[in-house]
Amino acid sequence: QVQLVESGGGLVQAGGSLRLSCAASGRTSSSYDMGWFRQAPGKEREFVASIDWSGSIYYADSAKGRFTISRDNAKNTVYLQMNSLKPEDTAVYYCAAKVAYSGTYNIWGQGTQVTVSS
């Protein structure tokens, strides 16, 4: 089984940047699709960005042009570079994984808090 640990969250002013990392351990494989999700207080968890096993990348509209997802298979790590942060980006950010071609993300990290002050 794969375990995911996020890091890199924190408090930043609007317009600032953060880079989140998600380190995978256990039975890791480059054949996993990886994603970032977030959940703001009182809201449902929402998709932010994903990168599949082949390197194909998808972004939520809210992330396009500001966030960049990448992966380093040699380090079993996925990154989310977040620039031009806005107060509405405040949320707990979760890393997730699923086996390529499977239906839903079924492996989750514990989350890392991102707070953007105005």
C-alpha cells in the first residue's frame, strides 16, 4: 500500500507563493495517477490539479495560470507550485493517488493547511 505525506503549507499574504510537496512511500510506482484536492471550511472537497502516469496534466479553472503540478518519479514526490495566491485559496490541501486507469482516487494524505491573508 502507498502512503502519502504532504508538506509545505503555511501562512502567506495574498499575491505570494507556496510550493506543496507530496512524498509517497510504500509500494510506490510511477503507474499511479496523482492529484491535489482542497477543502475550505464549510465547503466540499474540490479538485485542484492532477498529473497522470504518462505526465498528462489537468487543472481546475481556479488553478489555471497560477498553479503548476509536477512529479519527480525518482523521488516519489509530487509538487504543487502555487503563485499569485488569493484569500479564496485558503483550504486544507490533500494529495491523492490512484492506480492508472482506475476510477477514483482512493489513497489520501493527511492534508496540509494553506492560509492566504488579505
